[in-house]
Amino acid sequence: MRKILVLNPKGGCGKSTIATNIAGYLSINGQNVAVADFDPQKSTEDWISRRPAHAPKISIAGVKGGKLSVPGKTDTVIIDTPAAIHGKKLADFVKSSETMVIPLLPSEIDISAAERFVDELFSLKKLINRKIKLATVANRVREDTLSAAKLDYFLNHMKLPGGRKLPFITVFRNSQNYVKAAEKGLSIFEFAPAKTTYDREQWQPLMKWLMSQRSLPG
């Protein structure tokens, strides 16, 4: 069973939107998917409760005492994390997963917070004591704006310890399609195909990466 972690300690960066759309994509492609919602707001669980009967089932992985209870025959668990997690709690989330997706917003505050987060993440390598593949995505971007250009520059130049480039996969525009789909308990891959063509195209690099061996340790 694979675990995909959607994580950024900065609140409001769209972790639940990323988590639900990954879950929706995998479910319509034949996987048994569960979502673990660690966020106190429970936005992801609310999304599942709104899913229509005709949509592929997505289960809820129970969270009790900080531990997962995953339904049998689950292929992939998507873990939606809370804001403001640091130290050992951050390390525990990372230790439990093979793949991490980090959504970032195009603002000076969010870019600075992302730099601190990546530094903290790699300072915890002794606690984590395992490899995890990670990638960043730019979220809620208004194209052709100065803030979008700054985020693009940051993501294309940020380096990991050892000099490796921080993997930057794709950009998601600030689109009402995400809001409309979420209101119906759907992902954009299950919602109004004619209206979501551009959004789906933006998602293809991330899903191609997640479905490849490049997103798995070793």
C-alpha cells in the first residue's frame, strides 16, 4: 500500500484541493483509494461525504491517536496534513510515506515560509531516517503576474542539501473549476470535461510523475 503525503506547514496553500484531486484521479483510473484527513477542519472528509453515488468510491482512513486505520484492499492512501506541524510531528508524517507533494502559493510570505520548511525538513533527516521522494507544485497562480514570476524563479532555483534542485512539477491556475467540483464532491477529472480541459492539462505533469517510478524511493 502506497502513501502519498500532501504537506506544507503553511496554512491556506490548498493542501485539501491537491489531496482530493489526486484521490479523484487515481480512483477513476481503477485504484482503491482512501484519504486520511488530519486537518481539524476536515475539508477532505466533507468532500468525500458529498461524492455522488455514481462516482468511484473513495474511502476514509480513520485517524485515531495520530495513527491510521486503513480499509482493506486499499492501493493508495492520500494523507491531508494540518497546518503548523514541525519537529517530531513533521518527521512522523514523513516517515510514514513514500511520496510528498508540497503545494506553494505565489506570495513573498509563502515563498519565505517554503524556504524555512525545506530547511527544517532536511534538518530532521536523523529523525526521518528514510528516503522520500518529494516535488513542489505552484497553486492558485494568477498567470502573467509578478508574484507568479517570483514563485517560478524560486522553484526553478531552489536547491536541496547537496546541491540538487528541488523538483518543481507544474503550476495550477486560480480557477473556479476547483470550487465548483469540490462543492459536488468531485475532482476536476470528474467534472465538466469541456470546461476543465486546461486545468486537466496542468495536472498531467504531476500525475505522470506520481504514476512513475521516479516518485518512489529506490
